Amino acid sequence: QVELVESGGGAVQAGGSLRLSCAASGYTYTAMGWFRQAPGQEREGVAAISNDGLTINADSVKGRFTISRDSEKNTVYLQMNSLKPEDTAMYYCAAGPFASLQRRDYIKWGRGTQVTVSS
């Protein structure tokens, strides 16, 4: 059974950093992505990475967030720097055949990890 487990969330002050991890088991998908959802808002794509290392980043996080993956460990990471209060959300890991920032392109989802940024 395919499972994605996120970790690394927490509470930080604005300007701080966090590193999220997502460990996948049961199957290796071509693409992995990070999404986030704040209360009352739609889930949005943050970053994605293909099996050959091609990355996509949302405009809102360019220059601040970096997605990477360790294929041997079947784990994807999201390094988040210069965090802002508007980055506060539940962050979800997703896996699928296509690297994109669209929810419809992903098949498997994790349960999420909370990130809270205070001003």
C-alpha cells in the first residue's frame, strides 16, 4: 500500500526556516509535489519535482523555497527560508505521474504537516 508521511512542520517566527520531509513507501512515483492549504482557502501547489530533477515553483515561493528529492530514500524535501506569516498553512505531500502544481495531476496524498509563521 502506498503511503506518504510528512514531517518537519512547526511554529517559527517570520524570517525563519523549516525543512519539510515526505517519506514515500509502497511505490515510487515519477513526480512528487508539495501543496498547502490555509483555513478557508483552496489547496494550492507550492513546488514539484520530477524523477529526473526538474523542479517547478509557485511564484509566491520562488527564491525562498527549494524542493529536492533523495531517490534512494524515496523521500522529498521542501526547504523553506525567509518564511512569512502568509506561508502559514497545512502542507501536504503528493505523488503522481506528472510534475505540476495542479492537484488533479496527483494520485496519492499525505495527511499533512502544519506550518505556522508568526509576525
